[in-house]
Amino acid sequence: MSERIRPRASWDDYFMSIAQVVATRSTCHRKYVGAVIVRQRTILSTGYNGSIRGMPHCIDVGHMMEGGHCVATIHAEANAILQAAKNGVSIDGSTIYVTASPCWNCFKQAANAGISRICYGEFYRDQRIFEVAAQIGVELAHIPVKFKVEMVGPED
């Protein structure tokens, strides 16, 4: 009797899947986004979109809307970068896996933080990132999400 062997996930699929799980911690239901910063196949930091530390969450008190966007939320990429800085972790030369392509501001932060590769699961909204990434040598890679992570049960 032969066992059916499941193929191993690629490193890109592995880290993108982790980013999806991180997204389940998001506290703004307008868009659940997760980010994982990796260097040499080691996770350096994670982040999800949510409120400023100590402030109420959108899921609890509603959104602070301006121009069609919730401005109370810090984006997943920014939170991952900030978490690394808070903990004294260098992310220069790293890769960020994010479930949605970065907005213009998050792209600029990632580039200036030294992130050299941005892997995204779905295109979000800003085409500028493609042209500028090519100009400055930041690699952008679309890593399609292989499965959907759904939250079940009580949240904390």
C-alpha cells in the first residue's frame, strides 16, 4: 500500500499562508490584511491592520472615515515595520509577504526600511508601486493565495 504524499509548500506559499493567518487578527473589517517580514527564511516581524495601541478597535466602535478610507487603522505592512523597529530588529534586505499589495504610503515605508522584495496575494489599488519598484530595484511578486483562512469561534 502506497501513501499519498502531499507536495511541500514553496517558501513563498508557506510565508504567504502565514500572512493570511496573521490577517485574522485584523481589527478593521473593511479589509483583513496580514504581513510577515522574512529574511533568510526566518520570520523577523508580523503585522495586521488595526488601531493605535490602546485605542478602541474599529470592530468595537466603528470606523473613522475620510475620503472613503478608514484612517483609524494602521496598515499591516506599517505595523510589521514598526514592530521590527520597536524590537530592534533590522529588516534591511528582507522580504515582506502581504495579503494585499501595499498602498502608496506603505510601499514607500517598505522601500525606505530596506525591504528588497514585496510579495503580495492580491492587487489592492495603487499602480504607482510597479513603476517605482522597477526604478529603485525593489522586486514585486504576485503570490496567489492558495487557500482562504476563515475565523471561527469566539474572538479575543
